[in-house]
Amino acid sequence: MNTIADNIRQIKALLPEGVTLVAVSKFHPAEAVRQAYDAGQRIFGESRAQELKAKQQLLPDDIEWHFIGSLQSNKVRDIIPFVHTIHSIDSLKLLQEVHIQAAKHGRIVNVLPEIHLAREETKHGFTPKECKALLQGFNPADYPFIRIVGLMCLASDTEDMAEVQQEFHCLHTLFVECKKAYFQKDDSFRELSMGMSHDYLPAVREGSTMVRIGTGIFGNRK
Ligand SMILES: *Cc1c(COP(=O)(O)O)cnc(C)c1O
């Protein structure tokens, strides 16, 4: 059987240079994170505030913690002291709350608006139109404690890889439009967070710069 270290090595071998691997450790114990850490992995993604906080306390300080799940405003303060990047900003209210809490700690937190492209109604996020309105109205000078570093999406949960690839293509197109319109001179807007265990290769083909992989590294979640 493959170890966590084997899985990481195999995935990294398939990722082009410059694509960041976020190891999604949600529902797996700190011990599993430790094994990945010992294999050299430093970037981990979690989707629940309590779980992230608990693991952060048990594990080394040089881990870069990313939050990838839906986040309630009243949980922001629990993760703000240490979270590096929040991929799942799905409302202006949440963006503002992240800024308020980050300011209290004097930290700059990276954020990505989550874009809703999938067919499922249950997915969170801004439509492309809402995203453009958000960015149009966003004045970085008003938000010194957050940095919008890119866009994130989840593709439809379907076997139809052509459909999935098409959704990733749409996110890339939206990214290019937003870059041109709102971040032309801002190098920090550079990330396309897309692709999970079963669809990271099509995501990379469509320009993903951050893949979020859980099952492919840690096995099935309990
Ligand atoms: C759980 C999760 C992942 C990882 O999913 P796998 O299929 O286990 O790779 C990626 N992104 C988000 C937003 C998730 O919630």
C-alpha cells in the first residue's frame, strides 16, 4: 500500500513547476498531517474552524494553514491568529469580517473569492457577475489587512470530465478578465485555486496554480 509520503511524491511529480499543492487534511488526524509534514509538505487545507484550531495547536509552527470550507462569520476570529489563506470567501460580509479580525491581530491574510460555476445549487460563492461587482468596488486601501490573491472554484461533482474542464476554463477566463480590469499592476493577484483529487489534472491543464488534494494523499475520509 502507498504511504502518505508516496502519494505526495507521485502527485508532485505530475504537477508542473509553480503549481502549489494544498494537502487537504480535513477529517484526518494530526498524526496523518505529521506524516505528510515529515515528507516535506508544509501547506495544509482544512474546512472546519474547530478542527483547524485543534490541529494547529498540535503541529509545527511553520505549517502554512489554508482554510477551504464554508466559513461562518462568527468562526473567523478562531482561525485568524494563524490562518495564512482563506480560499472560500463567499460574501462581502465574510470578506469584511476577515479584514476586521485580521486588523485586530495586525496580520495580513490572503483571501480568494469563491466562484460558483458548478451546476449544483448547493455550492457556495459569487457568480462571475457578482465577482466582478465585488472587485470593481474593492479599494485595497480600505482593506490593508487582507490581500485578494486570486479566485477559487469547485467544479461540478460529475463523471463528465468535459463539463468539469469547461468549468475550469470559465474560471481561468474570469481570472484573466479580473486581472486585466482590477489588478493589472498588482502582482499578488495570481492564484487560480482549482482541482481536487479526481479532477486536478484537467484543472492544471486549464491553468490552476493551486490544487487542493485530500483523498489522493490521505485516503478516504471516515
Ligand atoms: C474536501 C475538499 C477538497 C479535497 O477533496 P478530495 O476529493 O479529497 O481531494 C478540496 N477542496 C475543497 C473545497 C474541499 O472541501
